[in-house]
Amino acid sequence: MYRILVVDDEPAAIKHICNIIAIKCPQFEVTATAEHGQEALKRMEEDTPDILITDVKMPVMDGIALAERVKERYPEVLSLVVSGYQEFEYAKAAIRSGVYDYLLKPIKPSALQNALNSMEEVLAERYARKRNLLMKSLCEKNSVDRKLLERCFPAGKYYAALVRRNGLPRRYSGNSGFEIFSGRDEKIYLYGRDEMEAMYLYPEDILFYKSFYQIISETIRREHGNSNYVTGIIRETPFSIGGADDVFLELYQLLDSNIVIGASQILIAEELKEEKRKGQDGQETIGGEFQALENYIQKGQREKIISAVAELFDCWKHTKRTQMYVEAQVRYLLILMDKSGLLSGMEQSTERILDDLFFYAEDLDEVSDSIQNMLMQKIKKEPAQQKMDTEEFFKRITGYMERHLSEELSMGRLCKEFGLSPTYLNKLFRKYSGSSFNKCLTLARIQCARDLMDEGTSVYVKDVAARAGYNDQFYFSRIFASVVGVSPSDYMERVQNQKKEQEIQGNEQ
């Protein structure tokens, strides 16, 4: 509901405007009134409105002076000037003062309704941007304006869930994906650090016939059904928006500590916290599982190290060790081998390679194979697959991607198609495109969608999404907007308008 301040020295005129708004414009609310400009400024100090409706001729401070002051102090407030004087000079003065619109008395209900509907479009866009920035700030644990937060998220209580496809975001090589935000007209709000993730914020009042768990479960099936694996953390207890930053932090921490590579899970935050309190989180400290491998490393028994690593990964897979746990042990293994002089030297890019490996891996077997290959190369000091390190070979890979964009494409599929390890394939993408595989795939799919829209023919968003490789049009719309800057429907409207202009120019010539 957008807030309006009405200013007029005639009570009957204020009542007339309030009645029109109450009957014709239910999305607006008159939250304050004033008899002149100075009183209006005091009201605005107490509670800043979205819209100012002011008469021109008033005692103490007239409407034009008020509009000028409001423009200086509250630049985001939209002003609508009303006057019984039909001289054009008033209109020009109002426009110079930054007034959004100008109406003449007596006000016609349809005229005021049309003006407010036009202003609503501007306000809706502004509030959508503010909500997205606030969601981002809350997720990043940055301080936010509490009054603005409550204004942008007016529902009494909210539910939250964090959903992530594949592994955790990269922590050592930086985020090379696209941030995801909710669309302007979506009733739910979301933010993703990259296109693999979404923090959902649901107003309590839109949950009717289904539980929040059911809603998120259906969302995961719909939006992420083709993913290798998905982890969802659901908070079933509603909370006020003022506590969202603590809730979001809790969900991120639970996600970090519970992702199991290759295993899809939908977990309840309250249950996870209770298990941790009782010491039943299932992630014990290292026991005897590492002892045999450490013994082989200390004795320099190179031939036994690789098989011991494979056995270790099998153990982690059987016991469902988390990604964080496995990552820590892999790094410990590499450091131990490096200190023992068994490796040809730890490269500066090793952390980035591991980042990509855990980010893209479809299951723990893939991680195991990649680590074994890495160790064999470093122990033998033999660079692998050098003959494939050419730009021509990389173009074969990207060409294959472009021909199969409408299908399910993954790092694993490309590795099998070209006989490469994920580590080596990531190196090729970094070297020849300057970006990660995931970002290249996203850009290729969005360019495919743009090409389809640029043809100028009438197409449905869901059809464009499917041909670009997205099974859910809403998820596609968010990705498209994050990359291009506008929604697919707005983009297609621009294309159609440009086509009409070209036709008109062609006919004129």
C-alpha cells in the first residue's frame, strides 16, 4: 500500500480527494493531511509519504514552494499539484519544481485515478529495486535502514528457505556467476549470490492451503528438477522482517555445514539446530580413516597412495561426509604430501582448481577421480593432455555446447564427450574464455534466447526458455534479467517496437 499526504486549506477539498482514493485506488492510502506547506513538511518529518498531493494556492506556504522544498529534502517523493487556476504559468512553475503531474479543479475521479496509476508504475519499480538491494544487504550481513526495511516488506511475518544447486560458492577464486533477484511483480522475494542459489522470503499471508515445506519442495522440483543435486534449508518458524538478517545468516551457516556432494536434501533448520545441540550432527572428527594414508606418505610409498585415496573417498561417500569436511581433508592431504616432498610443487592455481572441482562435481566419485588424476600428474611430474591445450580444441567444446543448449548440459557431460577431467576442462575455460564453465554456459543460453527474440516473431517466454535450456520460465526470467538488465517480456516489447519503427520508416521512404 502506497502512502499519500494530501495538502489543501479547504477541508472539503481534502475530503473529496480522500474519498476518490478510498473508492477508486485501493492500492493507495492517505496517511496524513495538512492545511498548508509548513504543516506538510512537519508531517513528512514524522512519516515520509510516497506521494504528495498539494493545492497551489494556500496560506503560509503555497504548493509550488512546498513542491520545491520536497524535491530538495525528499527527492523520491512524487508530487501531484492541484489548482483551480488554469493559467499555464502555474503549470510551468509546477513542472520546473519537479512535479510529476498537474491536475485542475474540480478534480475528476478518473483524472486522479489515471494520475495515480501512472505514479504507481514508477513507485512499483522503485520499491522492487529497494527490496532487491535490501535482500542482498541482509544476505551479506550489511547494516540496513530498519524503517525502510519495514516499509519495503510490510507483511507482518515471513518464512525463509535457502536452496542451492550443486556445491558451495567459490571461496578462493571469487564469484564469477550472476546475482539473482526477484521480479518486480513477484509476491515472494529472493536473492541469490549466483545463479545456482536462491534465498526465498515468503510473506505469511500468501500461504493458504499448503505448508511452507510443501511450497519449497514443489519449487525445488519445478525450478531445479534437472539439477545434479540440490540442498534446501527450510525455516518453518515465521519471523518478523527485523530479524531477517539473523535468520539468513543461520540458513547460510546450516547450508555450509550440510551440503553433501551428489546428495539432494531438503532439511529443516529447527531440526538441524536441535541435532547440533544434542551433538548428533553426524560429522565426527577424523579417526582412523586417515592413518593408513598418512603412513604411506611418511614412508614415501607412492604406488599405495593413490589406492588409499580412492578408499578414503569411498569411506566418505558411505558415511555421507559433507562438502566442507571433504574439502578440509583434501587440502590437508595436499599440504601433507607437499611437505613430504612427494609433489612437484603446489601451484598458486591449486585453490582455484579445487574451488571449481567442488563447485561443479556431480557426485563424490567425480571428485575422487579428479583428485587421483591430479596426484598422479604431480607425483610423476608429467603434464597431462597438453596436446589438447589449443584454442581450436576449445572451440570444438564451445561449438558442442552451442549445438546442445536446449538439452541438459553439465560439466560431467562435456568431460565424458571429450575425454577430459573436470580440472583440465576448467583450465581450458579459464585460459581461453577468461570465465568459468558455468558463466560461459549461462551467457551462451541467454544469447540464444536473445537471438530467438530478435527475430521479431511472436513467441512465448516459456518456449524461448525451453529452447535456451531452461525448464522453468520463471527461473529463466530471473537469469535473463540478471544478465541483460530487463525481463524477457520487456526485451521482446522493445524488439517489437523497433520493428514497427523500422516498418514506418521504410514506408515513409
